[in-house]
Amino acid sequence: MTSEVSRRSLLSLGAGLGANLLAPGLIGSASAKAPKLGTQAPYFHRFMLGSAEVTVVSDGPLPLGDPSGTFVGVPKEDVQKMLTDNFLSSSNVVLEQNAPIVNMGDRLILFDTGMGTSQLFGNTAGRLQKSMAEAGIKPGDIDAVVCSHAHIDHIGGIVDANDKPLFPNAQVYLSEEDFKFWTDEGKLGSPLKDFIVHARKNLMPVKDRLVFFKDGQEFLPGVTAMHAPGHTFGHHMFMIQSDGKSFAFLGDLTHHQVLLLEKPRMEFAYDSDPKMAAATRVKMLDMLAANKTAVMSYHFAWPGYGHVVKSGDGFRYIAEPMVMNL
């Protein structure tokens, strides 16, 4: 009886609301038209890792254009189907640039720095400093800048347009192999010229602050280097730990959350050694999936944090829900 009364009450309430909504003068009477705002939320996201606070800041989207010349070794039609099956553009692959800043309590560590002043991939990148300001983080408070490798979009934000260091109190950590390779003036006449010029612009002004890490070394408390060669020969991932919690910052182990996970043996045109990169990718993803290690990829869909799991001959990325209460 109670449920029937409640149901009748709701029905009569609905009928009353319907009658009111249909009353003369109410339909179409709203005169205020709100303007379109054309703005977006600030480009940062925070979460806790043990007692450490992680702030992911963006350097902005990085459009690569038509995937057919970039993702190779798989028929073009297969690549396009993988994209459209995941409701992504088949004509323009857009990567993100997710740079974690980890506050360990006694030090503030930035991983990778974005494109800086280079517009090699368009004008949507280069907003790292703006994103940091939105997150309330001052460049002068950064103690360490850790670079996964020396490509433009990872070391490009170390100095400004006038070659002045943007992180005046930070040491810069990089593999010695990548430093030597990408600052080699002898390569200025090669197809790598743009990468060499930009690496020299950003790394030479801080040469006296460079610290080289090695594979397996915990070179900062809670930060361990893991050699993952192929994309560049000195490319590294990093295991970041705090109070028993951890995640792996992948750098450029894999550039795309669909293409290079579903088909991890696919080759990527920007890899120094595509076959070595593919073998490293499969090896590392196997390990991360087996250990159920949380991951953050520099180029996955914002903010790039989640897990990888085995799926057939490849892998699948499961994004971690964004928790808005710290």
C-alpha cells in the first residue's frame, strides 16, 4: 500500500509539473542567452602517491598528422581501423605531453619539459610554464629536472628564447649516451639537424648542472632509472616510489595508447632503432602488466595515468579515474 501511494504521489506530482510547464507564457519565455565562454579548465591534475604529491602538467597537444608515415610495419587500413574503432581521427594522430612534477617533501622533481620555443609540430605545444603557473608551481622551486631522453619535446623547455635556464635552482638529469648523441655537432648536416640544434640550445647552457644516471640507479631518493633503449639509445623509464606506492614514468616507451599497445611490434618513425624499440616495448610492457604496475606515459591521452594489461598478442591501456579530492 505504501509503495502504491508513493507511486501515485509521484505520478500526480509529475502531472502537476507537466501542467505547469505547459502553462501559457512559460514555453519559450526565457530571454537570457548565455554567451559561449570559449575557455577550458587549467591544464594540470593532482594525485597522491604514498606521501608524495604528484602534479601532472601539460605542455599542450602534439599533432603528428597522417599516421601512415609515422606508424609503420602494419597495413595502413589496419592502423586507420584501430583508430576509428576507438573513436579517434584516422587522419590526424594527436599526442599529449604529460609531465609529472613529484613533490617528495624535501625536493620537487619535474620529469621532461616539453617543446619550449620550437614549433616543429605546430603552435599548440610549449605551454609547460603556463600549466605550472596554473598549478601554483614556481620554476624556481624545482630542484631536479629529469629527462627521459633528449628529443625536442622532452628537453625543449629547459631554457627560454634567450637561452636562459628556466629552472634556475635545478640540476638536470639525463643519460650520458643521449647527451653525447644529441649534442653532436657532427650531425648538424644530417636529417637529425632540427633535433640536434634544439638539444644543443637547451642542454649546453646547463652543461655544468648535468648529472648522468645509469640503468638501475636510484639517482634521487625514490627515483630509479630503467634503461629502455630503441626510441633513443639512451632512453630511460623511471620507477617513482613513495611509502610503498609506485608508478613507472614511461617517457616514450610507447607513444600511443591504442596503436603501440594493441600492436606493440609496430614501428614508429621517430625511433632511432625501430626494431630495438619494439623489442624493448614488448619486454617492458610484459613486465609492467605482469606486476600490475601503475604507469604514466608522456604521450597518452590526458593525464596519461593508469595501467596496462595483456590483451591477445598486445596490450590494453586502462586509464585511472581522475580523483578530484586529494
